[in-house]
Amino acid sequence: MENEDVKKYAVTEARKMDSSNMTTFMCLGIALGMLFGGIFFHNMIMGMCIGICLGIAVGGGLDACEGRRAKSDMNDAAEHSVQG
């Protein structure tokens, strides 16, 4: 039983999410939103609001995909450790 717990812990630590995509895309969204908002709308605040929304949407989606993939990998590893 103790050996299985060690394996589960090792898999969990190995598959933790490497980065937070939401913060990265939110920062990029702010920068690009201010740039394009200033050029096209002549209003940086409007561009920043659009950029934040798009950055959160894209980054949140990528974080959710990564979380599901990590969870399925942990479940697969748990099944293999029970079999092996």
C-alpha cells in the first residue's frame, strides 16, 4: 500500500502544470489590446478591456485543457500501478 502511495505522489508531482497560461495571455492581451485600441479605436482603455477579456478566455481554455490532460495521465498511471 505504501509503495502505491509513493507512485501516485511521484506521478502527481511529475504532471503538475508547468505554467499558468492565463496570466501569460492576459499580459499579452493587455499589451496588444492597448496597441490596437490606440491605433483603431483611438481609445487605449477600450483596447485594454478587450485584450484582458481575450487573454483570460484563451489562457483559461489552455489551462483547463492542461488540467484535464494531467488528470487523465494521473488516472492512467494509477491504473498501471494497480496492474503492475
